[in-house]
Amino acid sequence: MDRFQLERLAATPYPQQTVWAAMHQDYSEDFVWDKRDRFPSETEAGELIVKYLLAGDRGHFGPLEHPQIVVNVGYFPHSMMQQLRTHRVGVSFDVQSFRYSGKRIIDVATGDRDLEDVFYLRPVGKYTNRQGKRYEYTPEQRQADCDWCRAAAERYQQRIAEGLSEEHARSLIPFDTRQHFVLSCNARSLMHLLDLRWKKDAQLEIQKFSELLFVQFADWMPAIATWYAENRAKKAKLSP
Ligand SMILES: Cc1cc2nc3c(=O)[nH]c(=O)nc-3n(C[C@H](O)[C@H](O)[C@H](O)COP(=O)(O)OP(=O)(O)OC[C@H]3O[C@@H](n4cnc5c(N)ncnc54)[C@H](O)[C@@H]3O)c2cc1C
């Protein structure tokens, strides 16, 4: 899977218990905190959430907004990051702007960094365009495009050496430069991201991102992720 990476930086501990507590407070006469010694286990809480909150598509997703996960996403192309950033509700991002720094680009020009570590080009292979027409991205085309990226890096290096600011010279950088970023979201917004971006007609790279995000989700909130996989994943459902 190319060199795409998605690692967990932090996440709310006991996320399923947290959701259960929020759900329980919706109908409990008592202060839920007082029952903390009798909370269901993390596994039992997951089963109860599925049974009372999610099964039958009840549409009561508020309690899922409490647990938060923070991930570090690496080596995806700029276009993928740009697509993700259209999601505003419950999702936050931090990403290099290239306004203050761009040493990676110069490193490609000087040969200190692998070009493919910095610039993303799709693998050689067979693809389909938006009109359903098949085409092939050949090794020769890809090599020529690598050369194009190297030439752009050299031009960037030259302009920086001539005194241009990074903010100015960044206009020369090819569009799909790889960008690392930090993303945080809650469990509800995470499922919303997957709903919109894990579909077969979504951009290939964002489908890969979705796969990697789902792996973290399944590790963090297994019962909810299993329910999601069985009921919503890749079904183009909208806005949980
Ligand atoms: C296949 C596809 C193609 C796209 N193409 C383009 C494109 O070419 N150019 C482009 O700019 N964008 C494009 N987008 C982005 C799209 O227009 C939305 O900006 C993006 O999907 C985020 O919307 P969201 O519903 O996920 O909002 P989120 O910010 O994730 O919000 C979640 C939900 O909260 C509610 N909500 C959020 N904000 C508002 C609001 N202001 N008013 C009312 N309800 C709100 C909605 O129910 C929304 O679904 C594309 C998206 C997809 C999935």
C-alpha cells in the first residue's frame, strides 16, 4: 500500500464505557458517576451500545460524540488531505503549510532524500477515468513524471537560493506532494468520514486512508467498529 501510514497518537480510554455512560445518563434518574463501580465492562458496554443505540438504525448518535481519537497520518498526497479537510464537524487538522519551511523539497534536489518520499505519483497500472474509459499509466510516463517532479524541486531550490520566501516559492511545488498531518475526531465523525470516503467511487488514496483509519477504530472501539463494518461500511449511507 504505497508508503501510506496512519498511527494513533492518543485516544479516550474506555471509549465504549464512556459512550455507555452518556447513553445511560439519557434515561437514568441518578447521577451516573455514582454507579461507576457497577459500570458494565468495556466489552459489555460495546454490546449494550449496539443493542440499545445502534441496532435498527435508530439515529441516536449523540453519545458517540464523546470519545476522541488523535492520529498521525503520513505520506498521503496533498489532494487526499485537501478532500479530508472539507469535513468540518467534529474533525480537526494540523498540517504543514509550506509557508515557513520546505527543506524536504530542497533535499530532493540535492539528492539527500528519495523523490518518492516527497512526491506522490500513482503506481504504474490500469485505471478508469470519470467517464468510464480505461487507460494505462505506463512505466515510461511515470518515469517522465518523476523527472518533472525533480525539475520542480530544482527550480524551488534555485528560487530559495535567489532569496524568495518559502511562502512564495511553494507555488512551484507539484500538487500531489506528500503531506503528513494530525487529525482528531470523535467516534461519530469518524464513522461519517468513513461513510463519505470509503466508497468504491471515492479517490483511491482516500479509500486507503479509510482502510487504515478503520484498523485503528476496530482496535479502539471493537464492538462499534464491527457494527459499522456489518451495517454501514462502503454502503454509501450518509451522516450518522
Ligand atoms: C464524492 C465527493 C465529491 C466532492 N467533491 C467536491 C469538490 O469537487 N469540491 C469541493 O469543494 N468539495 C467537494 N466535496 C466536499 C463536499 O462538498 C463537502 O464539503 C464534504 O463532503 C464535507 O461535507 P460533510 O457533509 O461531510 O460535512 P462535515 O463538515 O463533515 O459535517 C458533518 C455533517 O454536519 C452537517 N453540517 C455541517 N456543516 C453544515 C452546514 N454548514 N449547514 C448544515 N449542515 C451542516 C451535515 O449534516 C454534514 O453532513 C466532495 C465530497 C464528496 C463525498
